[in-house]
Amino acid sequence: MAFDSSAPAGRLSAAHWRKTLAAYRGPQLSRSLLEIAFTLVPLAGFSLAATLLVANGMWLGLVLTIPAAAFLVRMFMLQHDCGHGSLFESRQVNDAVGRVLGVLTLTPYGYWQASHANHHGTSGNLDRRELGAIELMTVEEYQGRSPLGRFLYRFYRHPLVLFAIGPAYMFFLQHRLPIGMMGDRKAWISVMGANLGIVAVIAAGVTVFGAVPFLAVYGATVFMAAAAGVWLFYVQHQFEQTTWARAGSWNLHEAALSGSSFYDLPRPLAWLTANIGVHHIHHLHSRIPFYRLGDALKDYPELRTYSRLGVRESLGCARLALWDEAAGRMIGFKDLRQPA
């Protein structure tokens, strides 16, 4: 499926929207600081309360790791904005805050920033499925694999692996080494620096609260936040009417607008996820601070019709696994027609 510089009937082009939405770039220092406080204070409060309860034998306190995980997801989104240079005017401040937040989210800031920039620069390009993206096969590629290759891909795309085992592996283990950038000195410095910070946090927590209470709360919070974060990343690009194209017909801005979803979450969830569901606008203009994405939707409500996914519709995305180049859409394994 090829991208076209002209918009579908009744819709304005990505070039038009990129020019129009440029006005929303530029962070406000006071607002950014407030957003950090509104995230860090509840995260610390829920985590501390849960740890104290568990330390006193009240394991029901682990229930508080659910809201703690929600605020940890929000913390990751703040780190995400730092990586795009959109939370503060100064690059140095963005990087400094991002590195600190990366210790809390178990995500090495510099290493993640590089892989995420690759994701933004190649999203929707079938010839550039590289670091920073969920693995995706076309129907033709899948059918050309051996039985073992097809089995392994089916295993990888199983919801239990994608949204539970995979996130745990990524945040607890994979991020401890610069996987995919093993020859990059800066990536090693980023990962090892984050690892040292994480070890320091764990050592302090174990010393103050004890190993079992601290690690139980810490592990449960990170696990749930990781699963939620991967789900958000998944539905932002792995939906039926997303768009992929070969390099010759791929267009960066059209891919951003039509290949990224608008995940229309209820307002509380939109706030907790720092408007990351407004992903089509984010991909079109990554320098827009997350707290201005809602303003753009309010001022231009027609953008709500681009690749919209409600919560109910998003659940069906879990079955999608293959890109059908002939049909120009994502399909599930059950939709696959085996060759004669």
C-alpha cells in the first residue's frame, strides 16, 4: 500500500496538519514542573504506603501497587517527552531530568532515546523494521517461513507473551544491556549509568524497608506499568487500518498521521497516560508537549476522526499479527488464507 501526498476524500493532508500544529510546540516551565510534581508525589505516596503495609504483614497493601503502576506509566511518559525535547526548552535540562526519570522507570534514557528516535524515523516503513518497534511480518514473509519459524512468530505474537512476559523481560532484563547497540559507546554509558542508579535505589529501599517488602512492591509496580506501557505502544501502531509501505512509496509525515492511532481514552486514563493516545498528532509533531496535545484536539476536532480507536475497539487489536500487503490492512492468523 503506497502513501499519497494527497489526503483521502474529506480529509486534509499531513503536510497541512504539520504546518498548522506547529503553533502548539513549546513547553511552559511552570506547567512542566507541576506535571512532574503531580506524578512524582502520588507515585511516591502509593509506593511508600504499599511498602509500609507489606512490611507490617498486611499483604493486602499490594493493592496500592495498582495506582502506583498507573503513575509510573505517567512518569515514563514524562521521560518520553524529555527524550523528544518537549518537556523543557533546554536540551540539557530535558536530558538531565530524563536520566533521573529513567532510573525510576528502569529505562536507560540515552539508549531508549536513540532507539525511539529510530522508531519515529521509520514507523510504517516495511523496509525499515528495526530497533524500537514490535516485530511484524507480512503475510508473504510468514508463509515463507519454516514450520518452526511460523511457530516462533506465533509464540511471540501471543497476547500473554506480548503483554506480560515480553514487558517483564524488556524492563527487568533487556534494558540492562544496550541490545541492538552493543558497539555504541554512548549506549553503554547510558545503560550502565542507569543500572548504577537502579542498584542504588534498590539498595536504599532494601536497607530501609527490608528486602521482601521493598522488592515485592517494586517488582509488582514495575511489572504492571511495563505491561500497560507495552499495550499502549502496541495499539498506537498495530491496528487494522494502520498503514505500511515499502521505502519507495513511504512518506514520513503521511505515515505519522495515518499509521498512528488516536486512542480515545476516557479523560482520567488520558490524564494518567499523559495524552499518549493522541499519537497521530504526537508522531506528526513530536516537539509538542503532552499537555498541549489535548488543546490541539479541542481546537481541531476533525483530528479526532483520524484512525480513532475506542477502548472496546482496541481490545480487538490483540489478535492482529500480520500485515496483508495486498489488502493494505492488519489481519490475524485466523484470517490467513493458506496457499493452495
